[in-house]
Amino acid sequence: MTYFKRTTRIVSIIGTLAFTFSSVPSYADTQTPSVSTESVDVFAIPSQPIVDLVKKTSDQLNDYGMTSFYRQGKPVHITLYLSTFDQAKEKNIQKIVSQLAEKYHALPISAKGFTVTKGKWAFINVDNSTELQRLADEVTLAIEPLRNKNSPIPNWVANYPNKKAAFERYGSPNVFQNFAPHLTLLAEENSPELINFSRMMTTQQPKAQGAVIGIGVGVTDKWGQQKKILGEYLFTHTNSNDHSDIH
């Protein structure tokens, strides 16, 4: 074989290899698209007396220089189950929640007392009841199978073995025996006036009697507050007047 023929053959082989490798998908091309996830809260909708209590307490907080979530325009709600879901699951969640709402009628609740946590979250406490616990449990069992099971455990949860176990199994640390219903007013509040306000609340405890009149679904921000309502479903036999101004 002459030098010219040998060179031509080598060039041909190199060209063939170059075409072959250029047609093979890169590693990045073979990866599945990232799934868009979001924090979704299934929440209890309180009746007007409870909303009025949150408004009154928010006005008092404002006098101390603190702006509650209510005054920021966030809906008054009691979280029943909050976890991370693939965005594509929104319609499935809404369907399940709407079907659950058809099974219930208004549940009486009592809101009483003011709590500030070590992390400076401020709540109005809601008394738990057999009916409210049952609602939260049923929501959890119905919605949990849809959650994104790859969500990382929150750092603070690791310090509480029972909450850690609940998160690992159900995607939320605050379900079943850890369910503690409340109305969130503030989160990680830095104002030094929170201490003075809390002292004042010990002598003027907020309290109201009301009801849970429905359940809703919302996409939440990092504080667990609704930034987008996906749906609200009133219970059967609920007075429509109770639903006014729930936001």
C-alpha cells in the first residue's frame, strides 16, 4: 500500500469516528428533566368569629409595630397537612380535597391563648378536638401518597425524634399525635416589642368560639402562608354567610 492510499484510509477512519461520537447524546442530554416541586398546604377554613379574632389581635400587634400575616393579606387558616409535591399533582390534590369536603359539616372550634415559640413564631392557639383531629388525620392519609418523597428533612426537625419519624413516614412533622392546630400571626419576628406584647396577652388572652366551615388547598411561601389559593371547598350544611371575608 502506497503512502497516499494509507493516509487516505486513516483520514476516512478518523472521519467515521468523529461522526459516530458526534451523534451520541451527551450525558446532559440523557438526563430526565428536573421536576418542579412546591410546598402545598391543605388547610381548614375558619368561620368569621375566628377571622375577627385574628384581625383584632393583628391590630393590637400593629400598635406594637409588628405586621401580622393577616395584615399582609394572607388568608386566615389552620394547617391540616403541609408537604412538598410535584407541581403536576395540583389537580389530583384538589379533587381529593373537594371529595373530602363533601363528607363533612361545620366543626365547632375554640381559639384561645397566645403562644410565642423559641424561634419567635407567634400563634393564637386552637383547642384540638376529636372532630378536628379526625379531619387532619383523614386529610393526611388521603394526600400523603401524592407527596414528593425526595424532599429533605428540615434541619430543626432532626432535634425531635418523634417529629423526625413523622416526617420520614408522612412528609410532615406535624401530623397525627404531633398535630397542634393554631393560627399563625408572625414568623421569626425580630421586634423586641414581641416580649412586651406577649406579656400583655397573658392578661388579655385572645379567645373566640367559631367553626371550621371548609377545607382549602394553597401553594405556600417559606413561612407556610398561602401565596396562591388552588381551591376552597365549603362543607355541606355550612351557612354561606360564615364564609364572608375569610381572607
